[in-house]
Amino acid sequence: MQKLIITAALTGAEVTKSQQPNLPVTPDEIAEAAYACYQAGASIVHVHARDKEGNPTQSYEVYKEIKEKIEAKCNIIVQPSTGGATWHTPEERLQPVELRPEMATLSCGTCNFGSDVFMNSEEYIEKFAKRMKELGVKPEIEVFERGMIENALRLVKKGLLDTPVHFDFVLGVPGACPGTPEDLMHMVRSIPPGSTWTVAGIGRAETPLAVMAIILGGHVRVGFEDNIYYHKGVLAESNAQLVERIVRISKELGREVATPDEAREILGIRR
């Protein structure tokens, strides 16, 4: 079994400081949180940027500052979001890819997202995939519903996405696929042999699905974007605390945790 890749989703676009006082929002805070997660055992940080007022932004300049500050601290893989917030335009969402990060997310379909709709037309999915390929950026295919796997496989057929594909099953978002063990198993059975996958369980689904992924040979995403609690009703102290729990469980189950360079090898990322 491959070593476990742990991704820390540090901030997200929806969580606020009033909900989670330890949420990192400034470039310095995000860089410090990334370094703490690296020390705890994460090999990837999934990054959403915020502006000076704490609002979600897809600004090239803000992502550039965050990326440089993280890379000055450690060797962790920086994975910016091209999802942004539901109100960002596709052009805004694509801006961080121009920084040529090692990875970036690529959402492969439209779904309800709480009270909003997360729009991803075929035209823009292909545009995002094409630009990532041109710049040598490894896409992480974000899957909120089963049909998004098929959309990704169509990109492969069109030559816009290289194999093996890396999927991230984001399960438990209100309005999209639930975060049950049965849903995760269905997703895992639906991807081509040789693919790699991560699961991001939302809210209370985070830890149970993470444990399943460790056992099944998948990989794990945790962090304040997905879940702000450590136990029911008890806020987590930091993103690193959530990473530490997964490291501890994985070691108890006999599965080693990947370093950033080992994650690059598993995912086929060329520096």
C-alpha cells in the first residue's frame, strides 16, 4: 500500500473567524498554518486566499504572496483552489494557475452548494484543464457528485487530462453527495484502475471517511475548510491538530505517512 498523503485544507471560502477564531486568513497566518501542518505530517496544503477584509479572493497577487511565504518556510506542495467562492467568475477562479503551482484543483461539474449553486460548465472545465496542462500543473479532480468522474474521463479522451488521474471526493456538502461510507465506496469503485484518490469528508464525516481511506489505500484531506471541530461541540485548536489525529490513526493502523517528496512521486508531480 502507498504511503498516506495528507492534505490540509486551511481556510476555505465559507468559514469565518466568528465561527472558528483560529482560522488563518492573512498570508502570514496561512503560511504559518501551512508550516505547522507540514511539521505535523501533511504533504499538501489546499489554499483559499482572503483579501484584507477577510473575504474570499482569487487575486493572483494575494495567491503569489501566500505561495512565496509558504515555500520560504517548507517543502510542502502548495495546491491553490480554482473553485474560489460560488460568486467568483471563471476568469477570476483561474488566476492562481498562472503562478504555475505544482497542483491545483479542477472541479468537474455543477452542483448545489448549500443555498448556492457551484457552476462549472463543460466549456470552462475544458478551459481550466487545457490551461493546467499547458503550464504543467497537476490537476486534482474535485468530485462532489458521481457524474463528475465521467466528466473527468471525457477530458482524458479529449487529451486534456493525463493519466493516472488524481481524484478528490468531497462528500457531505449540503446539496451534493452525502458523506456516508456507502457513498465513498461507490466513488472508489467508479474510478479507473491505477487512479489515486483522496477523500474530504465535510463536518462530522471528516474523521470516519478519513479512517476508511487509510484502510482502503486512499488519501486524506482534513482542515478548517471542511470541519472546524475536533470533537462534537469542541472547536479544533488548529489545522495541525486535525492533521496530527490522522497521522496518529494511520500509524496505529500500520500505514506510513508520505513526505512531500514521496507525495510528489506517488502523484507523478515533476518539480
